[in-house]
Amino acid sequence: MNATAELHIHYHHSHIPLAELHTHLGGAVDPAILWTIAHDQGIRLPTKDYWEFERMVTISEHDRIRGMKVLDNTKYHWTELIQSSPLALEPAVHETLGGAYRANHIVLHELRFNPMKRNRSGEQDLDHIIMATIRGMEKALLEYEEIRAGLLIMLDRTFPFRLNEILYQKALKYQKRGVAGIDLAGPPSKAFQMKEYVDLFREAKQKGLGVTIHTGEEGEEQSKEMKLVVDKIEPHRIGHGFLAWKDKKLIRKLLDKRIALELCPTSNLNIKVIPNVKEMREIYRTLFDAGVLLTINTDGPEMHGTNLWKEFNFLLDEQIFTAKEIETLQKNAFDATFIK
Ligand SMILES: [Zn+2]
């Protein structure tokens, strides 16, 4: 049996414990569970038909989604709305961690979310929102002893500094309760200036929070932004960051500073920040062959119709990475975790 076949079989039997570092809670909850949560809360949805709902919260070919902005305003709009209460968040986190363990044997799981996108514009108390996610996580940890999990609180490019600062303070407040780090996401925004965040992120690192930032994913601006992030913030990890592939100097810095990239192959293709598999192969290979620390993630398995097995098998089938290289990428994920 060749190595490829062996890897397929292994993953399908879920003997290999896996690590997932980059998953958005807004894209990770099974649509059937979201559907029930929405009904439990009496949320008025635009459809009474489950299958139509499922199409609303997952990405398929005919959606023609291009870039983060469209994704945020369509799919994430609904998942975040449904998740916008303590009653919704507890089962959402519990089911996500438990489900990923049962289906994919994910034993190390970082789950990221923005509590301010789940408090109905201030109507719900932020502390209650965060505590509900912690309760959901604790429940999963009780049920499945093998899981190690942590929450990442996300800041957003479309928020003013003042709100992002509050999110950072909340991450510090709940650091000892299971918040392992912070992230920044959201589509490029004219009002947003990464340089205003240098001190905040540097302080977060000093205080022991893991720091990852979504950048180097789409557009000319994010290529520039990524340089600033690497030079001035030196985060532990970068969400996506593959745009560094054409910049030898930037790659050198990623190596020197040992910054890991969180790659999400299916997501990249789904929202067309990488146009096709051929380009993906060239980009990912360039980074890997240069020695950049790469990890493979789903970005949100339910929304993107994937899971870690599927990602690995896709990378194998498309001859982007060998079975041995995928083992290295998984080891990288276990090494780069914020969970202590
Ligand atoms: Zn992401």
C-alpha cells in the first residue's frame, strides 16, 4: 500500500489525533444545531424550509462569493445572529468541540469568535456572552477527556479602536478561564489602521495571550499590512498570510521570527482569494519549501463544507503535499497552539 492510500485510510478511521487552530465559531456549528437553536429562541428567519436554511449558512459553487466582505455580510450575518445570546452560545460551543472530536478526532481545538458580534448591538451583556462560551467548552471537556480546547476572542477591522480595546480587555479578564488568545479579522476597511494596534498586540503578548492576526489573505493592501504586522507586532501566528509567497524578504522574516501561518485551503478556494488549485499548489509549495511553519485548518468546517480529513485528502490528491509533509504540518499545529 502506498503512503497516500494509507493516510486516507487512517484519517477515515480517525485513529490519528488532530489539531485545529483556525476555526470561526460562526462557521463551525452544524446547520441542524443552528436551526434548532434559532427555533428555541424564536428567531425570525427568512425561510421556514430547513434545506433553504442550510444553503443560507453554507457556501456552495453558485454562491459566487468573492472575498471576506461578502462572506461577512451574507453567511456570517445569519450564523452570528443565531448565536447571539448566552442560551445559544453554550450549546454552539459544546456541540462544535464534541462533534469535531467524535467525527474527526480533533483533540486540540482552538475556537475563535467575536463576542461583540453576538450581543445584539449591546442589548446582551458581553460577560454573559463570553461566560456562556466558556460553559459550553467546559461541558465538552468534561465529556471528552482527551480534548484540549481554548477560545480566541476576535477584534474586527470594521470596529473603532475603542470597541476593539474592550474586546482585548475581556480577553485578559477571561485569560485564566479558557481564553487562550486574541485575533483580528474582518474585511479591509478604509478607517482601519493596523499601526494603531501595535501597542495593544505587543502588550497582549507580554501578558501571555496568544496573538494571531488575519492578514495577507486578499488584496494589495493586505500585502503591505502583513509586512507591518510581521515587523512591528511579531504575532505568534498569522491567519492565512499566504500573500507573503512572492516576497523573499518577508518569508525570511517569517522564518527568523518563527511565525506560523494558518492556511485554510478550501476556504481560500471558496471565497476565491486563490483562484484555482494550480495557483494554490505554487503558493503553498513556495512557502513550504522555504521552510515557513505552515498549519492546515478549515476556517469553519460547516460553512465551508469541509473538515480536517477532507483538507488533508484534498492536499494529497492534488499533490500539493505528500503524506509525510502533512504529518509535519500537523505537528506544526500541535507546536503552535496557544493552549498551555
Ligand atoms: Zn479566518
